[in-house]
Amino acid sequence: MLVKWWFRYFPAGIPLEIPDLARWFMYPGVELRLLRYVVAVAEELHFSRAADKLHVAQPSLSKQIRDLEDEIGIRLFDRTKRDVRLTKAGEAFVVEAREALIHSQRAVHMAKATQQPDRFVLGHSPDVNPSLLSCLRAIPAQLWKLTFQSAFTMEQLQLIRAGELDAGLVILPIADDSLTVEPVLDEPLMVALPEKHELCTTTRALRLRELAELPLIAIAKRLHPLFYERVYSICIGQGFEPNIAQEVTSFPEAMALVADGVGFTFTRECYERFRCPGVVFKRIEGQPLTFDTAIAFRKEIRSAILPAVIAALQVKKKAAAVLAFRSKAAG
């Protein structure tokens, strides 16, 4: 009946002036599995590595993506013997594919959340001030089932958008307009120096430009890319380009290198208790650099627990602000 009706009004086939309808008839949908395959290849730009990541055979992966391209009539990847590159159409496809995967994951997690309304999963960067987590752990367990999950900021953002995390303690700045971000704690950065360096002999705060000639041991840019860029630009504003001797993934790594005399690193007062022998902490004049932590969550989240988590963190923020003021006043 539908076929007779269709050809009665459109005897020549699907009219081009109704592109959305044409796409509906031609492409009833792309399986999520294929979206995952395309995204994996786009991230690796290498079919063998993508196949390993997906736990599928490389020939099968290549064939299925080629079949998909044939089905939709669009080339997503340019392939040569040496490399794989996304086409313009491929770039657009991957953006939407990622969104589709996120929404599918979120649907599952939202459904599960209705069965456990008192459960709240909070992500946190390994670099956040430990006292933030301590103040949340101090809340009576019978009020909610609060679960912590450690992940760096960029990974957290993906997990929050996918619904795997209800919220996350992230390092600012971030660039994600789909999330609500509320600042929690601002900590002035200090300098950790080898104890034999001449700058350790002064009792005053150091000027940032005094570090211009020293090798810097920095947290890897891929872990906190926007924070890395902010520190870099502030140093440029102070008249010097940071001389990065080595990138590390954790504070203990940085401390060990400072103790060995490799260079200096930026640190915070909360790490004072982790300072190893041979390292001296010095304040920076004017506190031009800060390490800012925020809680991030989806704009549409509905949780009775989230306001209590934010309230507990805000209490900690006020206490920290008082201590920071006293510290700055003391010089």
C-alpha cells in the first residue's frame, strides 16, 4: 500500500529537494559498532593499531569500513601505503559519530541510575588537592553511596558527557560548553628547587623571571593541555620562554628529578608533606600562577546528591581562601 502511494505521488523516485527523506530511505541507520570502528581508526590513523584497540582482525576492520563508505557513498579516509588520513567528510562524520556513541552510553547509564538514585560517581584528577577528597569522605556514608574514580581531566570530560561519571573534579581551564563548571579551589603555585641552587639562599619570594635560565620539569602537556598553555603564556608575559628539560606524569617523578639537580618544577603547598630530601620550596612573588580546581557536570543532570557535594566543596573553598590570604599577607 505504501509503495503504491509513494509511486503515485513520486513516480520518478525520491525527489532531490527532500534530502532528509532521501537519506532516510537510503540509509536506515549505521550500527554503533561501525561508528566505534571509524572513531578508533580516526584516533589512531592506523588500521592495525585501531584493530588491536578494538580487538578485531585488521582485514575485517578495513573491509567493514570500506563497506560502510560504499554504502553511504562517501570516502571517510584517504589511504596510502604509508599513512591514513581523514577526509573532510570523514572529519565531519567522526564528530557526529562520537556524539552518537556518547548518547548511547549515556542512555544506558541514565537507565541504570534510576535503579540506584542514592549512588553518585565522582571523578577526580590525580593532581587535585587531597583535602578536597578528604572533606567528601568525611560525610556520613549513610547519606549516599559516593564512589570516587581517578582520571585525568580530559578523560573525565568524556566520561561525564557519556554519563559514566555524575561529576568530576577537574583542573582548569577546560573548553567544553556542554558542561557546567563551578570553581572549587585556587592554589598559588610555588617553586621546588634543588637545595644547592643559589636561589635557595634568599628568604624572600622569588620573581618568576628569575627562573628564566633554569630547566623546567613539567607535567606532560597531554595530561592538562590548557593549563600547560596558560602557564607557558604567563611565563612569556614575564619575558621568558620556559626551558622544558623533561615532561613527567606525576609529582613524585618531578620531585625526584629536582632532588637530582635536573631542574625546577612548579608545585603547591599541599605537596609540602611529600617533599623529598634535597628539595626546597619557594614562594613566587605576587602569586602570578595558580592551580585551579573545579567541579564539572552535565547541564541537564538531575541529582539530589550533587548540591550536597558542591556545598561541601564550597566550605572547603572558603577555608582555603582564608589560609591563602594569611599566607599572602605573611609574604
